Amino acid sequence: MDLELLTSILLIIGIDIVLGGDNAIVIALASRNLPEKQRNKAIVLGTGLAVVVRILLTILAVYLLTIPYLQLIGGILLVVIAFKLLVSNEDESSNIKASATLGAAVRTIVFADLVMGLDNVIAVAGAAHGNILLVIIGLFVSIPIIVWGSKLILYLMERFPLLIYAGAGILAYTAGNMIRHEKNLHGFFANNHTLETSIPVITVILVLASGLLINKFRSQ
């Protein structure tokens, strides 16, 4: 396995873990009023359907990113997502209500994942660089980690804020890679090779520095 392929897989897994940390909380909230047997069914069905929907959306996004300048737009959007990860105080999962029936719980899980997973779809599509197999491998490796380990991940992120900065750095690096892979900018980058190779580093520094400054300002 070459280094670029391995890096892409690790980036996708990292993105799924960073942006998928709320998924287990959504599942727990949506199914908490069900009997235990139905709760387990809701978790399996809801998670399974959510994964299928996520794969289909990411495949669609991968193909959409081949449209001129969408790779550039997606990269800029991902920079914004990385920045919001650092400075946002909102908890989307607090709006998830418990469901009384199995079907309602499954629908809630899938819909919530769809709404909360759009940033994930954009990030994974950018990291995959058109390779659908990477998308599927990354999801199937990271979904069990998200479902069974996200409470631990969220706890660690709350306890060690530097992990949030590491996650934002992964997103910012992916954004920089998306921007420099924009085909319509190849001519520009051919004459500015140093800029091309440094864009991922620039985006990481930009996002982390601005997030750090705003959080420091808020704390004061």
C-alpha cells in the first residue's frame, strides 16, 4: 500500500471520528424510550441505514467535486467547518427527541445523521480524491469506533481540548488538499509550485491560529 493511499484512509477515518462523535448520542437519545430489545433493533437498523445513506451521499459528493471549481468551493467550505468546530458552542444533539416506536426511532436516527453528517460528507469526499473504495473502507472502519467509542471520544475532547484542535487540523489539512487538487488551478500552481505544496500547511495554521485567538478572546 503506497503512502498516499494510506494517508487518505487515515484522513477519512480521522474525519469520521472527529465529525461523527455525536452520532452515538443521537442514537441513544432517539431510542431511550424503547424497550431494550427494540432499542437494540433501533440501534442496528438506524445505524445501518444511516451508513448506507452516508455512503450514497459521499459517492454523490465525490462525483460532484469533479465539476469545475467545486473542489475549490468544497475546500473553502471545509475550512469554515474546521473553524466552526473550534469556536462553536452549539450542541445539535440536544434537539433530538426520544421516539416511542421502533420505526420512529429509526427515522429519527437516519434523519439526524443526514442533517448532522453533511460536513462529514464534504470532508470525506475531499479526502477520497475520487476513490469510492476509500470512502467505503473509511466508513466501515470508523463507524464501529463512532457507535461504541464516541462517548469516550467526546469525553476525551472535553477533558483535553487539544484533541479538538487536532481534529480541526485534520479537516483544515484536507481542505488545503482539496484546494490544491482543483484541476482548473493546475496552470496557476504549475507556476507557483511552492504555494501549491504549502497550501495544506497554510490552511492548518490559518484555522488553528484564528480559532485559538477567538477562544482566548472569549475566555477573557
